[in-house]
Amino acid sequence: MVSAKDGIGMTSRRTRERMIERLRAQGISHQGVLEAMAKVPRHVFVDEALASRAYEDTALPIGFGQTISQPYIVARLTELAIGQRRPQKVLEVGTGSGYQTAILAQLAGTVYTVERIEALQKKARFRLYDLKIYNVKYEHSDGGWGWPKYAPYDAIVVTAAAAEIPDPLLKQLAPGGVLVIPVGQGPGQVLKRIIRAEAGYEVEAMEQVKFVPLLGGLG
Ligand code: SAH
């Protein structure tokens, strides 16, 4: 992958390195995740006016009332979903800017990403194409239903908060597969990790988070 649109050049590389140092300090230890985040230029995923803030540890608006998740959250979701393996198939619900998609694509065989707002997904698709990231399939639909066509998935990452864990996502997990999803739509959202074990689903509450809501239907 080439940072073709890396117009900010060295400055952005240095800023990106500082972001990696901060992620380490925040407890992200997965080497593959840190490397992926060092490699993918985050500033091309936000509007030019916000590019100088792209490496701050903050969520930023991407239009349509949505946000690009803060770097720590992207790193955390990814390390929880990937673990110490290279999953063949990863489903992402909520393409948004495509930044998390780009990170997942560095660490998985193929990323299947679903977004309900078509215009956002189109932009994301162009950005990834410009970055020469080709191992991604895009679908404009309500990701609460997953993407049955390519199931089962080794990992599923949901980047919007669900009121409850959607059943189709559980069903589309491969044996041993991992689902990472923020749950709860008021204050007090919790990031959950669900593993599809032989004996059933193992659910673990990880930490408090704050995501935009997972909405039904198309945008
Ligand atoms: N990972 C993205 C996060 C974007 S915010 C990024 O860092 O840019 C969450 C995204 O989930 C939004 O783009 C929103 O439109 C999308 N979303 C919400 N509900 C959805 C649903 N049911 N199906 C698909 N996408 C959904």
C-alpha cells in the first residue's frame, strides 16, 4: 500500500508516529495493529479542513451526523477482533469514513464492510482505492442483518452502538469467531466481545465507550 495522497508528507508521518506512541501509552500492545495504524494515513479519511486534527485522539465529523472513531477506539476494536491470528474473513458493520476498514484490511484476508448511508460508503470506497487497498468488499445495506452471502466470518466488528446484540451477527460467526460490538444506546455503553465457542457464546464486557447508534434501515 502506498500513501498516495499523503500530501502532508513528513509532518504527517511524524504526527502519525506520535499517535502510535500515544496508543502504546494507552495500552495498545498488538504489534500488527500498531504497524497498520502507522502505515495508513488517517488524514485522508477526513475533510481537508480537519486534516490537521486527524492524528489527535478524538472522533471527528464525517458528515451525515456520523464520526470517524478516535484512534484509540479503532486500535482497541481491531486488537480485540483480530487477536493473535490472521482472520480470512472479517465483517465490518458501519464503514463510515473507511478508516477502520483500511486498518482491518492490513490484518485480514478480506474485509466485508456494510454501511447504511450510501454516500459515505462511496467516499470510503474511493479513498481505499486511492490507497491501493483492494481486499475489501462493500455493501450498502442495514448491517444489523450482517451480510449472509459471505458468512461465516472469523471476526465481526461493529462500529455503531446496538441496543442489543443482533442475532444475525451471532449466527454469522464462524466457530471460534469473535464479535466486537458496543452495546447500549443511552449513557453507559459497554464494549462487548463475544466468542463463538463449542459450548455456546462467551460474552465479556470490556470497557465503557461512546459510539453513534446502530440504526435500522437505509440512510
Ligand atoms: N469505523 C467508522 C465509524 C463510523 S461511525 C469510522 O471510523 O469512520 C458508524 C457508522 O455506522 C456510520 O457511518 C453509520 O452510518 C453506520 N451505521 C449505523 N447503523 C448502521 C447499520 N444498521 N448498518 C450499517 N451501517 C450503520
